[in-house]
Amino acid sequence: MQTNVRVIFQLNEDVNSQNTNSMIQQGVLNQVAAIYGLNFHSTVPQGSVGIKFGPLISSIDNFTLKLFKRNNCNNFSQDVENIIQIAANVIITLKQTIARIIDPIKPAVIWFSSIQSESDSFAVPHSVFIKGSFQAIDESVCEKIPVIIEKAVQSITSAFAVDFELETEKKSPILKADETTTLHLFSAAKQIMGEDHVVNLEYPTMDLEGLTPFLNIAPGSILHLGASDRNSNQSFDCAENADIVIEAGIKSLSWTVLKH
């Protein structure tokens, strides 16, 4: 081998992104020229691997939506609308609206992580905060989603004398795979797996945000390990089949390192 290899294991990256940031701060990527990652992919058949050229990981935007009453009316008035119920209606409507309006060729998803009023008492609250995030694989869709959210929320809140404020924050942009490292992986996978077992993926993934901090620092690409049972149309049992799938991935990564 003409170069050094550093193996990085991410701890609980889907739950706590601080673990990844801590690893980077401690120098795990110091002098790293390229990153090759492994990831299970639910649509790639078992016994195959997937490669994605171009856009690799979707964008992620966080948002906070505040709903509040226009005046502090009596909580016991029959005219009071429970803002928690309005918030629940907003959440359901936004899930349906994003799924209905966004072009399925350029998919997007919206997630809700918390809903909280300004008080934990038994009184009817005057405001509520909804937090979440949305992901998209196209920049034009990223720009449309806040507008869609505002229109959908406005249509609900206007009927109940409720106002709202929407704040968004870009967590990470659409991340593109490095062309050179992707070609290296593609070549190695064909050598190890055979060309018939290498799937050229069409769309970016929406579940690799844990790898984004790494790939923002060093060029890289991802080898997607097949986790779909084509016979039952169900994801595979990790406990029974992971060793076989991972072995194929490790062989492909090893070939990549040795040859490039």
C-alpha cells in the first residue's frame, strides 16, 4: 500500500450528532485525503451494492413554528380555541400538503420533533411551539417548502383568530459525492461484486445526515450495501445477514484502497 488507512466508526450517529462533531474536533480527519463510507440501503437488493453519482445526501433545514392567539382572552370563554388542537391540525395538514404538492420526481419530507406550549399548567395556553425539519434533494424544492408551510398554516390559523411566526435555519445543503472517489468505488465494486450486482442509484438518500460533517471536510463517497429481500419485498434481518453484506462492502473498500 502506498498510503495510510484510518478506520472510523461512528457511535450512535443517528441519535446524537454531537458524537460526530466531537470526533472531528479531536482530529479524526486530520491529514485525511478522502473518505469512503459504508451504509445499508433498503432499496438495494441483498447481494448487491449501490453507487450514487452527483447529489448524495439531501439538504436539511430546521424550523420553528410559533402559533399564538391574537389577544389574551378569558380561558373559560366559549370562544376560546384550544391552540394545541390547532397545532395538531397544522401538523397533519403539513404532512399531507408536502406529500401532495411536491413533485414526486424531486421528493421532500417534513419531520416534527416536538410540540410545546408556553406553560405546563392546566390552563388553556396562548401559544405553542412546533419544531421540526424538512429535507429535499433539489435546491429549488428547498426554497419552495417554507412558502408552502406559510400558506398551509395561514389557511388554518386565519379561521381561528390565531397568528403564527415561522423561522427556518439551514442545517446542511445538498451534498454531492466526489466524482473521483465515487469512480474508485464503482470500479472496485464491479471487480468484487460483478457488474450485474452494482446498482447505479437515481436519488440521494435522506438518512445519511450523520456523515455530512465528514464529507463537508474531506472529499468522499458512499458504498450502499444491499438490505432489501427481493423475494419478500422486506428489509433483511441484520442479525442473520449483516455479516454477508458487510463482507462484500469491506472487500470493495479494500480493493479501492489497494488500487487507488
